[in-house]
Amino acid sequence: MHKRIIYQIKGMYRDDFRITGYEFGEGEKSVCIVGSSRGNEVQQIYCCSRLVKKCRQLEEEGRIKKGHKILIIPSINPYSMNIQKRFWPTDNTDINRMFPGYNLGETTQRIADGVFREIKDYAFGIQFTSFYMPGDFVPHVRMMDEGFSRVETAKQFGLPYVVIREVRPYDTTTLNYNWQVWNTQAFSLYTTTTARIEPKGAGQAVLAVMNFLSRQGMIKYSIPEQNEPQVLKDKEMISVRTAKSGIFEALVKTGEAVDVGQPLANIMDPYEGENLETLYSPVQGVVFFQHNEPLTYADTVVIKIVKR
């Protein structure tokens, strides 16, 4: 294992800003794995820490095949993580909306530029990321419908779902999109949680990466037989919205099968405790995403269901 500083900015009032990378193996730049880009992505950095430990073990046992270099960057935003703030502390900008970066621009643009110069030439890119809405997911791999990445490659992670999403204008400044502009097959891995550690979901995410590296011939690793992942488009999911705002009381869990008409959640009056609204499943399917904050607004998507 080779630990090195990927990018560094001189700190004026506190310790220097450093982005640390862990390299394993030698040879071609085969795969780069990036963890948290936002300060609340605790599960994402946790997944990367477990991957660092696992790859160190594989390297010591001689199970990383010759000719392959693996780079793991657990976090590209340690400042925000230190104070548990989702975006950049001083101007509230999102580093994952600054790629490919600009070395004479704002701080987050410079960080994105410094990181991207180091990782743009890898054959594969894997990013542990989070959704723009707070909530828990069924673990899955997500990719854009226009780009350099391939569905058959995404299936090699062995996760239950491969989600294909449409490219939107703001995607052009994300790491995933720009990786593909530079001919890197890029995939986003969504684990169960974001702001808290969930060991079972992290273990599933680490196993998914091991599956991928093994199937790509980068490591010697025995992988179990798994069912064919279900491929679906994000627009095919059924969204369940609130009509009222209030306290959100979940009645189901992610990954749970639901029937038509089954109660999914209650929205309660925060002052009087009365039930303002009960959300029911409009279809038979599996709960794919669920809001996990105690409060919710009206007309907000709080549950997504994969229709059977």
C-alpha cells in the first residue's frame, strides 16, 4: 500500500487541507474509488475505509493481479466532514458540482481540478455518493443513460438493482459525468444510509466492489453465485408524495415488499399529535427509497417503489 497526498491547500488559520489517496498494485490505472464529497456522507467514507483495509490484506496475500493499480480516496471534502456540514463551509458550494474544475477559480473549483487531474485516466471510476433528498436506499448501482458506461459492466457489482437515469443539465459538472467525458466507465454506488454508519449495508457495498474487481480480473477473490440484477430506469419508479407537512412516521422499511393499499407512513401534526394523513401504496412492489428525517414538507416525495 502506498499512501500519498492527492491534493493540498495551505491553511491560513487551521491545519492544511489535504486529500489522501491509497494506492494498491502496480501497472495500468485500472480503477479509482472515491468516497465522500460531502460532509455528511459518513457511510460513504466508512465503506472506503473498509475497502482500504480489504485491499491492504489482498495486496499482502499477493491477490492483486500484476498490471493493475487501484486507487482509493476515502474523502475529497475532509473540512466539511470535520464540522459535519454537507457542503463547503465558507460558501456552501458542492464539490461534486464543480468538475472538471478550474485551477484559477473558487476554492471548490480548485479542489475539483486537483482531484480530477489525478483520477481522470483510470479505466473505471466508482463513486460512493448520496441522494439530493435525505433518505435510505436499497443498495444499488446507478449510471447515466448517455455516456461511456455499460449496463453489462454495471451488473458485475452483483447488487440487486442497476438504475439508469437520464442526464440532466446539472450533471455536466459532476464527477461521474466528467469521468465519462475522459473515457472512464463511471458508476455511482448507493449504499443504505448517508449520515450514519450501517455496517450491514457497508458490507454489502464492499462485497459489490470485490465482485466487480474480481470479474474484471484485477484481484483473486472468490465471489458467490448471485441472481441477475434487475435493470430499471429511474422514471419507472413509483413516487409517493405527501399532501401535508408534519412529523414523518414510517410504517415500512426499505427493501420491504408491499401490496396495493398497504399503509406506508403517517404524517402527524407536530403540535396536537393528530394523524393528518396516511400514505398508501398505489402498487404492488418493493420499497426502494424512503425519507428518513423526522419532519417532512407537503408535496414532497418521501417513498419510491419498484413496481413488480
